Amino acid sequence: MQLIGQYDSPFVRRVGLALTRYGMAFTHHPFSSFGESDKFVAHNPLRRVPTLVLDDGEALIDSYAILDHLDEVHGRDRALIAASGPERRAALRRCALATGVADKAVSFFYAKIFAATLDPAFVARSEAQIQDGIAALNDACADRAGDWWFGAEPGHDDNTVACVARFVSEAYAHLVTLADYPALADHCARAEARSEFQAIQQTFIPPA
Ligand SMILES: N[C@@H](CCC(=O)N[C@@H](CS)C(=O)NCC(=O)O)C(=O)O
């Protein structure tokens, strides 16, 4: 398997973390989705990462679809998310909240780079979506009983929240300071201390 994309992307990182936790061998191609998209456009016409190329050449796109495949191959009963029911819905909601923040943060970043001018209403709305989303993730961490939602070890939701919080705090340092969100900061610190998080990481590099 080949994983395409840089680990400063929370979408790529959460896939890299799952591959690592599942003990699946893969080759990592840290191509930039902007400067190096020609290197993988044959696999993904959207020029987006993560893209996962399977050994038979089939290319999977979008982190949700990729994780779904990895969970199936690893075994739904051993996957990093509940197989069904309320626990699965709650975990997917946390993942969607986190990736939703990342979606807004990514598209707003592109707008700031590429648009000549930005409507102040769009700027205010984008910043509010990012900040309110981060605050909601902090509340979710504060409400949790144990160390991780998934149980004794982090699951996809735990991983995704930590990846997105780090990404946003680096890409929007002027907007989001993790210390202002103590429960989320604690979640991130415990995640980043883990061996797989130390192996699968990259400090944010602005797209160019
Ligand atoms: N929904 C996608 C989002 C992936 C995404 O936004 N990737 C960004 C990098 S963080 C990208 O490839 N952007 C390039 C572009 O959209 O032009 C997923 O979950 O994988």
C-alpha cells in the first residue's frame, strides 16, 4: 500500500495513525497536494490527500473511505471504532465535528492565499466556525469520563480530534491557542506523547 500526503494534514495523519496501529505495512509518499499534485493526479483527479493506493493499483480517496476499508480488512470487531449502534454514531459525530473544523480551516486557508480580497463577513464566519468547533471539541473532552472515548487506547475519534487540534493550533496560531482549551490541550498532550503520534507527524507547512 502507498499512502500519499503529508502528515501536517490531519486527514492524512489520521490514516497514517490507523495504518500504524493496525500494523499494516505501507510506503509513505509525502507529496504536497499543491506543488506535487502531478505526481498523484493519475490516482486522484481531485488532487487531494490522503490518497491510498492498494497493491493492485486501486486508489482510495477521502479519509473516511480509506478508514472504512482499513477497518474492514483489519476486522470490524477489532477496528478503532465501534462496529455499530450508539457508540459508533457518537464516535462518527466526534470525527465529523473534528474533520468539519479541519475542512473549514483548510478552505479558509486557501481563500486567504489565493483570493485577492476576502469579504469581512466570510472571514468572521470562517473564524467563528473554527473557534466554535474547537470549543465544542474541548467540551467533548471535558465531558468524557476516561482517558479516551474508545476505551483504554485511542480510537479513530480520539486520533482525529488530536490531529485536527494540532493542525488548527499551528495553521491558525493567531486564532487558536490550545492552552485556552484545557481539556482539549490535555487530550492532545497525551496523544502526542504516544509512539505512533511521534512516528506519524509533521509540523504545519503552508501550501505553496
Ligand atoms: N474530506 C477529505 C478532505 C481532505 C483534504 O481536505 N485534503 C487537503 C489537504 S489537508 C487537500 O488535499 N487539499 C487540496 C485541495 O483541496 O485542493 C478527507 O477526509 O480526506
